[in-house]
Amino acid sequence: MKRSLFSLASVAVAAALLAGAAAAQVPAGPKLAVQAITQVAPNLPQYTKVDQPLLRDGIAKATGGRVEVTLSSWPERNVNGPEVLRLVRSGQVDIAAAPLTTVSGDVPMLDGVDLAGMNADIAQARKVADAMVPVANKELQRLGIKLVATYPFSGQMLFCRKPVASLADLKGLKVRTNGPSASDLIKSLGGQPVSLAFGEVYTALERGTVDCGITGAGSGNGVKWPEVTTHLYTLPLSWSTSGYFVNLAWWNKLDPAIRAQFEKTLGEVQEAQWKLGVEATNDGIACNVGRTADCKLHTLMKKPMVEAKPEASVGASLQKHLADDVLPGWIKRCGERCAAVYAEVIAPITGIKYAAK
């Protein structure tokens, strides 16, 4: 028994020494106040289950309190999304997160990571994102910005106030799109794309200004779109692949030990967010359509939506629209360099080739 107690004590001492060594990696020094803006709403699990515990609280703990992150969601700082890169570039915030398509007006290359109709599953979306980070950073470097981590939202689906059982049913409907490539896809399908800030979509759906909106299965639940829509077409058109961006000058000036800890923490954030993307997609659908037993992360809707499952042939149809309209539209906005990047980096992963017309 004595020997057992001695062993336990030895383990405890070793653990304490290891903890001390970890803390010693970030030496004592002046405190660092960091401004960060992430996520489109403060109640999303991407914010409450990842950003708050890991990015805000985790970095403070890992640095012994040297780093204090003031974390806000977009609405709390009156941010709509497209201006995120400008806020980072100007140094008004140190770290910010946004869907790549939302900020692609400033850097069109970013939209190519998750074109509408391109990534049928989240595993492929991750492969494309990983492959494109070095390419994206070459573009962003000119703006004084660095992409330090990627993540998805839940599968981007159609929330509609009219019956939609297939992509063909979108013909003639007004659809709020979540980026340029989604607009190209909706046009290709015979619908009318409508550009609206995320925070304005609920009211537009409620009033019938738009017939459908595209957002994540979970994100739509978080902002209560099921209250003003009736049908959920459960085909992921994309994953709203997003990024955490930092001001490059600020990043390069960080104490090397602090920067190393940020890299470690953001790596943990990235892994947690990609894992959550799978969970949030399935959970969001379940909560929206009233499957009580499978609804754990989001809010179970009192009035369940009608679940419209995609038809078996939809994959081939999407690939055709991607090749004929979505890809050419992106390359027209982005330039011939993007055609080369697609051929070299993305096509080997997707298996879909771009043919210039």
C-alpha cells in the first residue's frame, strides 16, 4: 500500500512538473489585450462551444493570464461580414473570422475554396481548404492579412417558405444567396438570386420578399429561420468554409512564445470546428424537422419543417451546373490565375475539370 501511495505521489509530482514546464513556455511579461470578432450570432455552437472556451478562455489560461482576448460576435460589434478583412487590415481588430465567400469581394480567390455545388461532403471540403491555405495567403499577404485557420459551418441548405422537393422547384423563386458562386448556381437553376445581409434575411422571409434562403442547417436554426419557412431541402450546396484572419504586422510583432501559443490554440480551434461541422449539420436538420431524440446542440422547433431529401441524381446535376456556370463565373470574377489554381490545386481533389469556353 505504501508503495502504491508513493507511486501516486510520484505521478502527481511529475504532472505538476510537466504543467510547470508548459506554463514556462510563455515567460512572464507585459499583458497583451487582443480584440477578436467571430461568428454571425452569439448563440451558435461555433461560438459558444469553440471560440469562447478555446480562443478566449483557453489562450488566457495557457499564457498564465498574459493574453486577454476580448471576444465578440458580429452583431455585438455591428459587423455584417463583407467588411471583416478591412477591419483586420486596418488593425481595428487583431483576429476576425468570416466565411470565405462573404469576404471574397476583396479577395476573389477565396471564393474558390468552397464553390456552390463543388464539395458534396465535408471531408472533401476540408481537403480543398487545406490545399488552398498557402494559395490564399499569397493573395492575402498583399493586404497585410494572414489566414491562420479554417473551419466549416453546417451544410448550407435551402430554407423555403414554399414547397421545394428538388432543385428544379427553384425555378422562378427569389433566393437569398450567401455568396457569388451561390448566386451563379441559383441563376443556373432558373431562380432569382437576392443579396441580403445575414441579419436581414429573417424579416425578408417573414414578409415574402424572398422565397428561400441559403444557410447552414444549424445556423438557420440559431437565427430562427424555421419560424418563417416551411420546407428544408437537405442537400448541402456548400459548407460556408470560413477562416480566422489576423493582421500580419500585429502577428509578426508578437512575442515568439505568445505567437507559438496562438498557433497551437488556433490549431485546436480548427480541429474542433471541423468536427463540429459534421455534428452541427446532422443536429441542425434534426432540430428543424422535429426529430427530438437527435436534437442536442440547437433548438427543437415547435412547428417542425418539412424535410425534403435530395433525389439520387442530384449529384450529377450539381456537377453539370458547377462546370457550366459556377466555375466560369468564379474565373470571370477572379481572372486566369484562378483557372490555373483550380486546375493545379482543386481539380485533383474534386475530379471536376474546368474547360474554358
